Amino acid sequence: MQMRPARRLTLTDDVYTSVQTLIMDHEVAPGEKINIDALARRLEVSPTPVREALARLESDGLVRKRALAGYTASPLLTRAEFEELIEMRLLLEPAAAAKAGYVDDLRAVADLPASPEAPGFTGIAAFTAQDARFHHRIAELSGNGMLRDAIVRLRAHLHLFRLNFPQSHYGTSAAEHHRIVDAIAAGDGPAAAEAMRDHITAARARHLTYFGS
């Protein structure tokens, strides 16, 4: 099987990151139709890597594709959808934490950047990616592949941080992560589940500012 050149893979990843940032920053507005040729000209690339990026972003839930109509940026979560997402996380992630076994890398994965590195999504991208990595690692350590897949498929971090990025996440989320890790390291499944539940509930309260509540 012939592998694609590394340069090509790098270009595709770069275009994916660029389009993701435009969507997360609402430069491509929620619900807006995406013109592939115009986007390619803006990014100074051919349409092919833009199409590949949009296919990946569709799996992330950030764009939608309709037959004969092309791609549009997904609408933002409504308050009801936000609550449904939190409800799903509260069903799945405490169960994963309760089952997770401790490994040495988990404590390092629990750490988060201390402050934004730049304005907009570019500044919080490292935080968002690391936060997702932590939650997905716990899901993996649960030993239940279907549970892990369900948690990963939610793409919760992209959807939530596209809504709002409360500055209160800095300095608090990492402490909440380490409380979860402490319980897992102690082999205390119920305490790990409780710590995860408290973390998601606290994150819900931080994001509610977007809805004016």
C-alpha cells in the first residue's frame, strides 16, 4: 500500500486546523453556508485539502453536509441541547472514572495550561485539546471500549468551547482533574465517580454564563 507524502498530510492537518479555528471563532458564522472555492482562496490552497478538512469537521460535528447543498457551519447548541450534552456526560463519564485503572501518565495528562496563549480559539486550543485528552484517557482506562467510543463521539469539548470559554476554567479545571486522579490512584471507584460528577457539574455552571443563567 502506497503512503501519501508526509508533506501532503501536513498540509491537510494545517488546513483542518485553520478551518476549525474559523468555525470556533465564528468567523464562519453558525449556520453559514461554506463556499469551498472561496475558503480555498482565503487559505491559499487548492479545494482538495479544504474538502478533506470539512469531512473531518463533519465527524467533529462542527459542520453539516446536505446533498446538493454542500456544507454549512453547525448551529450553536441551544440551552436544551447543552443540558442534554451535560446529562449524557453525567451518565457516561462518572461510570468511566469509577472503572478506570491508574497509570503513571494520567497525572501529567490532568494538567492544563495556566492562561490563554493568544486571543480567540488559537489561545485556548491547547487547553481544549488537553482537557479532551484527559477525559478521553480516563474513558480508555475504563477498559470498556463501547463506553470510551460513546464519550469520544460526544465531541463535548469542541461544542462547549465553541459556545463560550469562561476564564474561570483556568486554575480550577486542573484542580478538579487532580481530585479525580487522586481517587483513581487510591483505587476508590465511588470517589472517582463523585469527583468526575462534581467536575462536570462545575463546568456546567461555568458555561451557563453563555445563556445568561
